[in-house]
Amino acid sequence: METIILVFSLVIDSFVASIAYGADKIKIPNTYIIVMNIISAGILALSLLLGNYIEDILPSYLPKFISFSIFTILGIYKLFEGVFKKFMNKYTNTTKPLTFKLFDFKFALEVYLDEKKADYDRSKNISLKESIYLAIALSIDSLAVGFGASFINVNSLFMIMTCFIFGIASIKIGSYIGKNMISSSNNNLSWVSGICLLVIAFLKL
């Protein structure tokens, strides 16, 4: 059950971003949806492996405390993420055209603050490079969640596979909803993710 709740908290952002893409008629090809979720699952896998390694060298009382701290801090942040992003957007918005190059941190930050900026050329069709940046922006939470999850004895393989499958489903369903049911989308459901993480934190006390 903990694994499903954690994965659900991770795919909420992808779901909401996909609704926005669908509403704006921005297409994400199926191949790139798979690429995005391979990246997301890969980032999650790396954080789980790192956590499992560190757990082996920590005193037995520390992993539970670290896990609780990670889920609590991230959960509180996610509750207010919409407010934080609006605040940060005031200082990152620019009238200059976005530049795009490999490992461009500024571009990655702008995509994190507003996922629709991944379509930097405004082609209404996400390219491979754009999908990679979008995947990274949407997977930032996976680093912390995977690290914290490794300390509560989740089934790592099941979590990675579930993240991959749920991630694909969230993008497909979100795009469909945005395209067919919503004319414009400014929804922010990150607070749902925050609640999920806080629930896990206190369940594992």
C-alpha cells in the first residue's frame, strides 16, 4: 500500500502537466512518453539504490528518522508548491526567447516552474530533447522520495515498475482530459502529493 501511495504522489505532477499540454493542444508522441518514463523510473531506481547502500552503513535508529524527515519536509513543500512556483516565476520570467542546449540548468529550472515551457520552439509537438528536459523536471521529487522509500523497506523493483506504468497512464489520461474536456488549465494538484507523503511519514513513525 505504501508503494502505491508513494508512486501516486510522484505521478500527480505528470498528470497535471499533461492536462495543461492537452488543453493547449501540445502533443507528446507515444515514443517520447515511454522515454520520459524510462528516465523517471531510472532516476527513482538510482535514488533507491543509493538509499539502500547508505542504509547498510547507518546506525539502525537513523533510517526511520531520515525517512520521516524527507517525507515530512517534501510533503510540506508540495502542499505549498503552487505558491512557491508563482513566487519564483516572478524572478525567472523573461521576455527573451528561451535558449536550448544540453545540460542547460536555466532551461531545466524554467520547465520545472512551468512545464509548458518545455515546448520551447512552440511547435505544439514535444521533441526528444524537450521530452528529456520535461522528464527531468517532473522527476525531481523522485530523488527524495526514492531515497526516503529505501529506508521503509519497500519492494524496489515493484516500485520502479509501478512508477513506469503509472507514469505512462498519467500522461495519456491527463492529455486526453486536457484535450477533450478542458479548454484551459491552471490546476495545481501538488497538494495531493503533499498529503500522500505526509500520510506515509506518519504511518512509518
